[in-house]
Amino acid sequence: AILYTASFYCSIFTGTFINPDTPQSLFILLSIYFLHEGIIIKHEACNETRTLCRQALLLSGIFLGLAMLSKYSSFLIWAGAFVYIFSSNRKLLKEPFLYLAVFITSLFLLPVLLWNIDSNFISFEFQSSRLPLNINNFNIVQFIKSTGIIIIYNNPVSIILFVFAISRFRKEKFMTESQFKLLLSLSLPYLLFFTAVSLFSEVKSNWSAPGFFPLMFIAAAFLENNKITDSGKP
């Protein structure tokens, strides 16, 4: 909660002002929670747990659909989920509820698609115009500027904590391997996509901010594992 509030994006941009990022942040946080509950099966041999996991997958599909109605970029959370599945847990590809969850998400976009078809895809055209990618327009100064603003926007102290927690995981297992890989996978598509875009086009500081949400949980687990006890010893 402290890491979330410490982010200027979370506490001021979405916490004070009403804009598309406000509902998107809520629904992405909910989708991260239910993807974790649906993908990380706590007790493999327990049928009740597996049923709850399948229900959680369906709920993640609903909340990601709502997140995509807020901002199209929310699909990158699904991309992150499949990065984890393909790299670390391919047996989930045999889980029909996973595909049902993706289908549920797509149903939320059906009214958007129909409206765009009726309106000559004006919404998609507008959004694509905000990312005028041109490989001949490489601008390292713009990249450094965008990166600096993103770091400030999401709190430099928090960013340092995220990096330190990730680097410490190999030596200090403060969460399970699958939890760490899932949260990192959910974050990477957001951060890598908008980092790549910033090399050739101006990127708004709020576009990549949801990509830091999963890293907050990694850093929180690290801090919890290293908290000072009542005796004053870690």
C-alpha cells in the first residue's frame, strides 16, 4: 500500500483526477490478483483449489475486459500472462478455462469493434496516430527524456527498490519461483513495449505506469521478508 501511494501516478494522476487511467488501474490490479489466483495453483491435488483457480481465471478475463474498455493497452497484461505460460508453465495451455477467460475479455471489446466498423475505425485510427512509429526517427535524447520522466512519475526510490528486489531474488527466495516469474512476466510486456516505442516516438509518462504494478508486489514481498522484528533484528 505504501509503494502504491508513493507513486505519483497512483496517488495523484489516478487518485486525484478522473481519467481513463483511473478505472484501468483498478481493473488491472484486480486482474493481476485473479491471474495470480488462477495460474498459481496452491494445492495441485485438491479439486476444490483447482475449481477456485478456474473461477479466478474467468474473473481475470472479466476484469481485463473492463480494463481494455478503459484503455486498449491493457491487453499487454494478457500478453504477460502468456509469456509466463509459454516460458514456465505450458501445461496451462491444456486448460480450457484459460481460453474461455480470453474469450470473455474479447466479448467486452465487441461493442467497441462494432462501433468502429460503423464509424470507419475512427477510434483505432486516433489511437494509432498517437504512436507515429518511424524507424528512421530514432531519437536517443527523446528516449532519455521519456525514461527520466517515467522514473520520476513512478517515484525513483520505488524504482530502485524494484530493481534491487529483482536482483536479490536468486540469493533470497522471498516468494515462490512461480510467483516471481508470473509477476515479472506480467510487467515485462508493458515496460518493454513502451520503452521500444520511446526510441522512435514521444511516449506519455502514464502509458507504461501499469507495468510497474506487478513489480510493487515483488518489492513488497522482499521488504516483508527483510522487515525489522520487535527485537530490533532482521
